[in-house]
Amino acid sequence: MTFNIITLQPIVALIAGILILIVPRLLNYIVAVYLIIIGILGLVR
């Protein structure tokens, strides 16, 4: 199993989204939901 930038981006987006949900600030919920959705869509494809 090789890791390239295409497979790494969704994983990074999911981790970033989860971390933002754990430590919320002003508009971070919107960014977190966006990152989680992009991460899931990227892993499913």
C-alpha cells in the first residue's frame, strides 16, 4: 500500500476536522464539517 498526496489529503482533512471539533472557536464548526465531508468523500472514491 503506497501513500501519495491523493490518499493523504482526505486523511489529513478528517484529522483536522476532528481536532477542530474538539477545540472549537469562532467559525470552526463550519470548517470542521467541510473538512470531514471532503475527507469522507475522498476516502470513498
